[in-house]
Amino acid sequence: MTTPAKASSGGAVLVGALVIDSVGTGLFLPLSLIYFVRLTDVGLGLLGVLISIAGAVAFPMPIWAGALADRFGAFPVVVAAQLMQALGYLAYAWVGEPVGIFLATCLVTIGMRFFWSTVFTAVVDFADGSASGMSKDSWLAVANTARNGGLALGGLITGAVVAGGEVTAYRAIAYCVAGCFGLAAAAIALFVRAPRRPVSDADEPGAGYRTLLRDRPFLMLIGINTAFAMTSMMLALGLPTLVLIGLHGPAWLASAVLVGNTVLITVLATPVVKRLAPYRRTRVIMAAAALWAGWSFLFAVLLPGEHIWVIPVLIAATVLFTVAEVMHAPVSMALVAVIAPISVRGRYLATFQYSFALAQVIAPAYFTTLFEIHRALPWVGLGLINCLSILAMLGWERRVPASARPAETVGERR
């Protein structure tokens, strides 16, 4: 198969657009439920049902997103997804009845699902045609840095703007979010170019997904990655409960740890991935799982009333978690991009997102059920899951043909 020509352009604009997009997400993230509680008379229970149904409507979207990315290119789908979110957030400023809230939420949720199902394909396609010499892993690490930096900035802005509780401030946030998505879409559409991937059997309806469903190692990788995806969510999901209820600690402690995690990701993502370039991606993922296991076991031994050593252990454990996170996120996506047939890469990367969707379903029930029994159980279980996942990755590595692990950088170890 012919390698695409070096034709990508607008890398700095792409990174800037991803930052702006993430600022928009970060602006609204703290208001996910409280926004409509403050601006409408719809009850919290009904709001939760409407948002859950919208999430269910959006659940199948990666299937179509992957096919569209393969057929028309990933960047047009990314731009369309950002515009859908922009329109949805504009509607947020005006809707007040359940039907309107549901339709606006569907627009935002579907746009978000399309975006996350294709943005990694877009970044990898751009990396294929980039003359910078950066690997797929490095481009994905830069995208991860942009995302985390934007999320943190957006959250800080929202905290300052809505501190007074004025209704007009909430609507202003919705307008700003819409503006962020619209600006990011315009920047990508006007200034970012990447070579088109070759299209072969992807032209035949269903052929690409038939190829994917016959790829047992890939389906196995989705299953293994579900454990990693659940682990990656557990710091934000479980830490506040652990600190406040399990350790009887101050509320500021959990917030400080989460902010530190975000800052470290922003600082470490790119240099860590560059440092790991000579190593097999499978081994990098296994090393990340080992670090996550260590983080989990450290959280498991924390005891209430021992604040003198709880804080240092929390900090040390969070560093382990963060390093694991910056190793896993870009490298796992790059691994999928490499094992996928190039003509159906979009389908593979979109379908891989189901490991994160499944984790979002499993993680809350897993944590709350075990935490109610004992504060240490979720963390012990998570540590054991990661240890077993290392063994599963070893088995998976043996099943993957040699062509699925090509050297992406000079000197990659076989």
C-alpha cells in the first residue's frame, strides 16, 4: 500500500483548535446538571432521566462516525461534530421545557460522541502526512496535553464567572461554550489539511466492520482496555469520596490532588511519550498498568486520622497514576492506529472508544458497591484487575502478527 504523501499543514492551528475545543468542554463541565436546575423549573430527577436517554441515543454513534471518517476523511466529521455541539449549546441558552432540553442535549451528546470517535483518527491522519518527524504517539500526546490544559482553563474560568450565582452568568457560559466550538471548527476547516487515506473495501457498505469483527485480537484489545479505561476514570470518580467519607479529610484535599493531576498531565505528556519512543507500545501499556496497580494498592492502605502521612502517600500515589495515564492514553491510541488496516482506521479507532463507554457504565457501580463494604476494596480490586490485565496484554502480544507492531520510530525494540 502506498504511503500518503507528506501533505499535512496547519499543525499549530490544529493544536490551538483542540485547546479551544477543550476550553469549551471545561467551561461547561462543572455545570453539567446544575445549569438546567438554575435556569429552568424542570426537576433534578427528570433532568437526570433526559440526560441518560440522550446518552443512550448517542451510544451507537461511533459506528457511523468511524465509517464516515473512512469514507470522507476524519477532519470533516470532526468539524461537523464541533458545529453540532456549538448549536446545542446555543440552544441551551434558550430551552426551558423538557422536550427542548432533551433535543438540545441530544445534539450536544451526539456531537460529542462523533467528535471523540473521530478526533484521534484525525490526529493520526495528520501525523501520517506531517513533515515534523513526530511519531503518531507524540502527536497524540500533544493532543492529550492540549485537551487537559484546555479543560483546566475552562473549569477555572467557569468557577470565577458563576461564583456570584447570577442566572445571566450561566447563559453567558453557554454562549461562550458555543463560541469555542464554533471557533475551533472554523480554524480546522480553514487552515488544517491532511492527506486522504486510501479507500478500498471501505467503499462497500459493511465491509469495513466485517473486517473489524473478524479481527479477534482487536476485539480482545477492546476488552483489555476496558479495564484500563475504568482505572483512568477512578481518580476523579473515587478520590473525593475516599477523602471525605473514607478518610474524613478536608474537601480541599481532593480538589488539590485533582488539580495537581491535571497540571502534571499537561507538563509530562509529551516528554514522557518521547522518552518511551524506543519501546514496544504493548510493553509501555503494561508498564502503565503496573503503575496503576501500585497507585491502587497505595490508596488501599490509607487510613483515617493519619493526616501526617496520608497527604504524602496521596501525592506519591497520584504521581504514579498520572505517569501511567500519560503513558497509556496516547500509546494505546497509536497502537490501535498501527494494527488497523489503513483504509478502515477510522472504524477501528471509533470502535475502540467503546472500551471507554463501557467503562463509564461499569465504574460508578463498581466503586460504590465495593466502597460501601469497605473503603479499601475498590482499590484492592482495581490493583488486582490491572495485574491480571498485564498478563492479558502479554497473551495478546503473542497473538498479534509481527506486521501489527511495526517500528514507528528509529530503534524501536522488538
